[in-house]
Amino acid sequence: MKTIKYIKILLLIFVFSGLHSCLDYEELRENPNQPTSVPPSLLFAGLTPDVSTSFTDAYIRMQYHIWVSTDSEYNINFRSGFGGSFGGYSSLRDIEKMNEAADANNAPIYRILGKFYAARAYIEMTRRMGDIPFSQALSGSQVPRPVYDAQKQVYIGTLDMLDDANNELGDFIADNQGYTIDGDVYYGGQLVKWQKLINAYTLRILVSLSKRANDSELNVKGRFANIVNNPSQYPLFESIADNAELTFRNEDGFKQTYNPDVAVYRQSVNYASTYLEMLKEYQDPRLFLVADPTQFALDEDPGNEAGVRADFDSYVGADPTVSPADNITLRLEGKFSLPNEDKYWNFVGQPGVWLSYWEQEFCIAEAAHRGWISANAKEHYDNAVKGSMLWYGVDEGTINSYLSASSSSYISGDEGLTRLLEQKYLAFAENSGDESFFNFRRSGVPDLPFSSFNVGVDPGYPKRWSYPGSENSDNPDNYLAALNRQFGIESDDIDFEIWEIKD
């Protein structure tokens, strides 16, 4: 139930109409009232990435909230949902159709943005599964069973594609001042913001490759520095106004997940102790804006709601490591904090975020902290924390006090890197999809708790998504060769480490 869902349905109607009208029967003529082609803008809108709304399963995985249903025991399994998909190849075929439509309609901008979308499609598959078909991926009937390229080669190729997309888009903007594109649900057609998004996304991916930063062929540090040191060629987000995000509303297909039409959510979505305890440890003012005090705390101090709300001890999260029965008991006693009713219990909630200014600034701060670039790590750390807090609604005076406090200000060294990554975890709460997981997977920050009640058979999170099961029958030789090359065994195990995260 997202904005883009209805656009994609409309796209399919047009596509099938176009296919029907192009049947090559001699006795039939084309129907002038039926479309015979799809405009590139419609294909572009259909290819636009979805975003996750707040309080969905993507955020349960990272222990921002958990589901505590009072009418049934619900075991959390942090190991579920790691079956991979090659759906990205369907997107790549649609990108090719968009490119053809762009050429037919003399609209090269869609081909340029198609290069960004294509790079992203490959990246989002490889960062989940490992080696994937790349060089032969779109060969069709000529190569029905493509080889799996090594993950390193996929990244080199896609990072080059992202660089080309930025440069080509920059040239297009320079030659077409004021030009806007149709089909843009994020930026209303503003091309400069798309160029910023491409570069912010590239920084996201480069930081995700921190364990491969010394690989000379991949050139993570050089690519990162080239973007940061050349702002005229590689513009970046300047504030949260540049976020790629969608705002929800009270209309079918445009509602956020957590809303008054699904009353069970109000009782069952409880903040996790993992997230709330970190906010409390940092004395973080975002706590008061995202959560409500426990009902138990309010009842203990009647007539003093303002005081209770301003007390960090009034907020308690559900422990994801204990039995569901124990959490249900505490939930019924009113001892857990729920999402802030005024902020979230409506049809708008908070925007769904694809990529944010604060993530970009955390990426730059981390690169500076690691010595990849000569930028001021503290400045970008401050920008990131401030951007996140402004987005949640914290006032600037409170933000400035927070950033000057010794317990939450930027510091150097290993402790400082941990603090930076913990702050990034806090900023990713209920937004940005799987990015919090990817950061945890490569860094081990934060130190997430696990137990026999929440992980299934094995401890901890998986390290990768498995390949689609169909590959064992559709492309067995290349599939098994990829497993052997990566893991030394013909096993598609989700606990095996892929190249990008190996020490």
C-alpha cells in the first residue's frame, strides 16, 4: 500500500494495451484509440524504488520495535526473510524498454537516469547474495544461462555506471537549464536533486565496502575522495530538504502502515529495549518525540504528565530476548512504551525514506574518521545528528546542547567510530529500509542481543540472502560454480560471508 503501487498498476495496463495493439495480423489495422507505445515517464515511475513505511518488519529485524500481541504468543525470528530474489533482472529489462522509449521520444534524460537505476538493481542484488550474473545478464536467448560474475567485478562495473550517470546528468543539466522530468514522485522533476541522489547513493555503497577499502582495483578511497572533493561536478545533499522521501496521506494506496484503520497495531507495536535503552544512555531528546511513556509510569504519578514525559526513566522497551509470554504479561501491565500517539497514530506518520541527508553526512564523517579523506569528521558528524534530530522535530537549541555534551559529541579513535555508528543506528530508526542492517552486518555495531527466543535454530543474524531456489534447476552449472568459488562448497548457506564483508 504505497504511492508507487498504483503507478505500477497503471503502467501494466498501458503495457498490455500496447502489446495487444501491436499484434501483427494482416487483416487487422491499428486501433487509433489504443496506445501502441508507453511513454518513458510512465516506465520511469514504475521503476521508482518503493520505500518502507514506519513500523514494518524491516525495522523489527533491527530491534527498533517488536510485535507483542496480547492475544497470541509471537516468537520473533530474526533469521527469517533472507531468501533472495533476482527480481532486479525484471527491472533491468524494463529499464531497457524505458531506454527504447526514451530514444523514440527524443528524451535522453530517461536513458541517463536508467543507468542509475540499472546500477542500483545490480548492487541491491549483489550486496544481498554475493556473486551474480552481470556481464552476460541481459544477453537473452543468446546466453540463456549467464555466468555469475565475482562480486568485486560487479561493484567495479556498477560504480563506473554510477559515475557515468552523474557526469552525463551534469552535462544534460548544463545544456537544458530549467528542464524537469515527468513521472518523478520524489522530487517533482528537479534534475539537480536527482544528481545529488546519485552521488549520495554512491557514498552509501562506498562506505558499505569499508572492508575492501584497500583494494586498489576497486579504489573505494579514491572514488569517495573524488566525489567529496569536487562538489561542482558531484553535488551532494545540502539539508534534509534534499531527502528522497515520500509523504503519506489518508487515501487508499497512500497510507502508512501504522494507522487507525488497523487498530491491532496500536496495541501490538512496542518499542524494543535495544533502541530505547540506547536513546536513554545518550540522554537523547528524540526519545520524547518518538515514544510515549509507559502507562505504568503515568499512573504512578497522576497529574504530572509533563514531568513524566520529560523523565527518561518513564520509557521502557520490550526485551527481544525474553519469552513472548513474559513480554505479553508486561505489556498488559502497561510497562512498555508505544510509538508516540500524536506523532504516529494517524494516516501520515513520518515520511518513508529512501535515502537521507543524515545518512550521507554519516558516510562522509566515517570516511574522514577512517582517514580516507581530509574532511572534518566532527563537522559531518554534527551535520548528520542535527539533520536527523531536525527531521524528528527537535529544536536547534536542544540539538546544540546535545552535540556539545561529552557523552554524545564527536570523539576520535575506536570509541569514536563506535559512537558514530551507534548514532547512525539511532538515525535509521523506522526509516531507510535495510540500511541499518547492512551497517550492522559490516561493523557489528550496535551490539544487538540475541537468545533462543528470537533467532531460530542458530544464533545471530545471517550474513547474506540465499539465491533464488530456481537457479539450481534453471542455471545449475553457473549457480554451483558461484557457490564453490565463494564458499568452497556447493551450499547456499545464509551464514556464509560474501566477499564484501570478509575480514
